[in-house]
Amino acid sequence: MKVYLSLGSNSGNRRHNIVQACRLIEAEAGTIVQKSKVIKTKAWGYSDSDYLNCALEVETDLKPEQLLKATQRIEKQLGRSEKTTYDENGNIKYVSRPIDVDILFYGNQIIENEAVCIPHKLMHMREFVLTPLCEIAPDFIHPVLETSITELSSRLKNMQFSTAQ
């Protein structure tokens, strides 16, 4: 199955964390078919150090839940101890992390259960996800939004430009 992953790191040796995550993905999840350039981005949803981000196309035999467990194991191996949590008002509380591995797409399947939600619910609002994904899968059609990655990226950039004025 062709899957797309997003990698991000904003603590420790960020570039090394990305390289190590790729090595572990190849060992535990599947074959990396394509990898975007690594880009530097601001923290999203909170103030902290800049991130390094990239996107991967991976060919895997793992089922979605198995892939999620593999990515979580990789995060833990590379030192991620805290997952995103919520405050008392239900607002998301983001934290720094040596590595974050998100499953963006699992083929063109739509999967939503207690364990996994694919496609990733917030990816279309995150330039740090769309920019690298656009490099390796510009024509991929988001199965829920029925829109290409290029178009989603363009819409987000236009929205950010219009709200910044």
C-alpha cells in the first residue's frame, strides 16, 4: 500500500532525528519511495523552536493500525515521551518533540475509528505538511476533500495571504 507520512522535529539534533526516523521507517514500516526536501518552519499552534519537516511516500504491507503502532514506536525510540494533550478547556496543548511522525494518507482510504484517523484531520491547514507533500505528490487527490495537494496548498497560501493584510 502506498502511504504518505509527515515528519517533524524541533528538539535535539533535528536533522539527525529526521535521518534516524527515515532509517527506522525503512526497518519497521516499509520502503521509502520518495522523500521531500527538509524545510524549516515555525512551530504551529504554540511558540517554540523552529521545526524541520519533510514528507515521505512509503510502500508498506502494514495495516493502518500496525503502521500507527510502528510510527509511535519510532517516535518513542527517538526520545518522544509526550504526545499532544488537551487543557482543561479542551484546547490542544502542543509540546516540543525530537520527532513527530504523522500518517497523512493510507492509499486513498478513509479510516476513522478509535485507534486511527486517516486522512490526517488537520493536514489541509498546515503549510509545513502541504509544502513538502506537494513536492512528492502534487497531483494526489485528498479522498475526503476531493482536491489535489497542489490545490490545497494554493488555497492555504491564498487564505494566509488574504488574512495577513
